[in-house]
Amino acid sequence: MAKRSQMKKFLNALTAAASDRLSRPTEPQVLMRALCSIMSERLDRPVDLKIVAFPHASGASGLTINFEDGRALVLVEERTDSEHQLVILGHELWHLQHGHCGHAADGLIVAARALAADDELPWDKLFSMVARSPSHNTDEADADDFGLLLSVKFRHWLTGPYASGPVTQATVEGRIGACLNPRTGL
């Protein structure tokens, strides 16, 4: 139960900060970059986002790379829909928020370097990588839960089928609301 209240508190903080920065609806990558920027401020270190195609054989869809200089790079699978990308990002943000750090696996480091080989990032300074480990199943389950919560909360902020911007007389929802309740309008 304590974890659920931590998740809600964290999600509310992200939502409040995002509300101050973004107008809705917004593009998925704009929202995800804003959430990473908010995490940068919360953690007092840079948190960057890169949308990439993970190798099919890796079985991974998200990864956080922590550098020696304190920067974090969150990698999110590009070959999935925006709602799933939000789940993946939420999963990684939960790990960042709680300082979860799995083992540094040589194979994953090589894969991460290959994913962003075209970047000018100093891959030689790669320090550690959040990686799935059987000994961290509880952390992974919590991160999965938070990723789902984040996606449900923010999917309505995105352009597309679930978009719901501010309700006004200029929106269909606003006009329907005014018709259904003419005394109070919106």
C-alpha cells in the first residue's frame, strides 16, 4: 500500500509540473521530453530521452544508461505506439526516481553503444546500465505498475485517439457539456 501512495505522489508531482509546461493535446515525444526535463530538475542531473529501435533479439523495450558524469539517457523503443512508449518511459522514470541500478552487463553495454552509435555521446564513459535482473523482480514489478499508471494519466494529453485538451465552448466536448447542462455550461 505504501508503494501505491508513493506512485500516486510521484505521478501527481509529474502531472503538476507538466501542466505548467505543456498545452494539451501535445505530441508524444514533446510530452516524453518534458517528463525527462522534469526528472532532470527533480534529480538535479540531466535526464535525456532517445527514441530508438532496439535489436529484436535483445527482448528490451526500454533502458536507462547512467554516465560517470551523472547524466542519464533513457532509451525507449520506437517501434511501438505512443501509449506503450509512455509505459516504457514511466517504467524507466520510476527506476530513476528510486535509484534502482541493476548489474552492468557487458552485452547490454555493447548493445547500448550500437543503438546510439551515430550520437556524439562519450560512450567510453559509460558507467552503468539499468538492466533487468532476477534479483530485482519487486523493483521491476513496481516500475511496471508505475509505467501503466503514467500511461493512463497522460494518454489523454496526447494528440490522437485519446486526446482531450482543455474543455471549452470551442471543443466538441465543451459544446456537448453546455447542451447537457445549460445552467452551468462547462
